[in-house]
Amino acid sequence: MSSTLYYTNILTPYETIERGSLVISDEGKIAYVGALENAPREDGRMIDLRGLYVAPGFIDIHVHGGKGITFGGSRDAAAELKDYSEWVVSTGVTGFLTSIAAPDSKSLVALVRTYAQAMEQFSFWNLHDIPGAEPLGIHLEGPYLNPEKKGAFNPQWLRKPALDEVEAVLEIGQGWIRQVTMAPELPGAPELASIFRAAGVVVSMGHTSANYATASAALRGNFTHVTHTFNAQSGFHHREPGVFGAILTSDFVTAELIADGVHAHPGAMKILTRCLGADRITLITDAMAGAGLPDGAYDLVGQQVTVRNGIATVPDGTLAGSTAAMNQCVHNMTSLVGLPLQQAVQMASLNPARTMGFASRLGSIQPGKDASLTVIDQDANVYLTLVKGRVVYSNL
């Protein structure tokens, strides 16, 4: 059944169309977007969204779980994906990558196989069976990380780059591995980065102690993205600019930002935004199982995590992911950094879609693209979420 969303503001996000209308076809595609008075008259649902904004659905490319779910935990992968996808749409997310890790090579290969098979099943959803947000692939955060910048990772889970392991996970991943986070200074990392990139995987620099020269060389090579900027990486000094300096002086790299107000000071977020611009920052949550739940004890990448006052840490006080929601991150970019809503939405939709290669069908509101959308107010509170034209969450 077709749907028409009307009398609304539309963040394409290239532009804001005021008093607009958006028509969704029976196939879950965007059929029309533009002025209300020019919209075709269609049979089907008519949804009045007066005073609200229609935005492209948010895409979280770095998340470990939420609502008690940990990707790669002890539960069945298909059940995890279904339960998580049903919950996360309440935050405006319509697509996500699962960030996973494992203690050893054998476990990692088995975990990738399990998730690839589960995602393959979900790829055959028809429009009537969609339970929630769309699993878009796998993000391997590690295991090739520098122990000096391990963050919340169990150091026993980290190891040196190994060609046989990379070949095994790529083969078993069946094309579902979309991103890998590596430290470029590790022996063999640049060579393996070229293999990942040749396989269509986005190679991201993260959990790294690299100096400015090493980081800059990596960002001119096969490393095209940066994992949670500011966190678990060498910082800036005027005589050794470090990873952050390499990011700021790069002309092309895209950079993740956990805009929860905890992982980075608003001033730091403003510096990053002014240097890279709205086109090259990708908002992520890096959320863990405690997101959407009360304070308590949880597990993450081989470590016990405690959430107090919404802040997740391991016993030594190191931050361990976040409990952030994507719509909260969007709001923080407007309230803490001072961006227009259109630019904050772009960082959560179009930018991740372009970075991970989904922009041909996701990330912007254009005729022919999937009608994966979220309806928000000026403060990014979520009122409605659609995935491929189907309403999967409503708070109207």
C-alpha cells in the first residue's frame, strides 16, 4: 500500500523543503519528494506530519548492541539481530553494522560465519516481514589493535596481523564484512589493509599509537576512515600532531564521532567539525548492551562493564562504549556544537551511507531510493520510523 507523508519539513538532507510532501510507492521506494501543492494524489495512507521533520533514516556503522543485547554474545545471531532491530528504530536508526570481536582466530571465523548467515537470511525480508532496522553488514573492531590503546578491549583478545586469518574471515564473510578497524603501525598492517580494501572493505584507523607521519601515510593509502575520533588514539601536540593532527590535515578521510558529550568535549567536537566540515564526519553511538537500560553490570569485548549515570566503564575507569542513542547524538550536534539540524542529520544518514557504500539506495531522500526514513522534531525526538516504506515504530 502506498503512503503519503504531507504538510511536513523534509531534510533531504541536501536541502530543507518546507511545507513538503513525500510519496512512498507500494514497493517501499520514494516516488515523489517536493512541494505539497505539486504532490500526486495517491490512494493509500495519508499521514499528516505538521510541525515535524522527515529525515533519511539514521545509519549506525559502529555499535556493539543495546537493550541488553551484545553482538557476538551467547544468543543466536538471528535472534539478536531481530530483537535489536525492533528496538533501535525507536532512536531513528533504520540500518546498522554489527561491531563484533572474538578472543581468538577460530572463534572470530565462527562468529563471522554465524553473522554472515544470519544477515543473508534477513536480506530476503519482504516488505511485510521487516521487523525493524536493516542489518547492513559486519564491522570487525580488531583484533589488530595496539595494546597501548586497547580501550575497553581485553588485551588477550588482541594479536598481530595475520594473513591466513584475514583470508579466512573474508572468505567466510560472504561479502558482509563492510568495515575493519586496525592500528596501522602494527607489523604487516599496511599489507593486510590493502587486501581488505581490495575485497571492498572500508579500512578504518583506530586503537592506535601511531605518530603523525605513520598516521598520515596510512590515510593517504588504504586507510580511508577513522574509528571514534579522539578516543583510543594518540593525541595532538604542537611538536607531534599524532593521529588527530593527521586527521585534521587529511583532505579526504572520514571520521567517526561519538557525540554523546562524554567521549569528546563539545569544544573538541566543534574543532573537528570546523576542520573537516559537515560532509566528512560520521556520527556513531559505539553503544553497548546497557543502551536503553538502567545502570548496571554488562559485558563488552571480553570485559566486565559497569554503567553508572549512563556512563559505561571497565574497572580501571576506561570508557567502554556508550549508552547513547543516535537521535541524542544528532541533538547534541545542534545543541552543543551549534550545527543546523540539516547538517547534524546528514552526519547520521548520508555520510555513513556514502562511507560504507550504501548511498545508491540509502542516506538521502530522493525518488527511487528506499523509503527508510525517520520523523523527528527540532530536538531530534523520534515520532515515526519507516524501513523500506513500512512503519516499524510510531509515537505519533
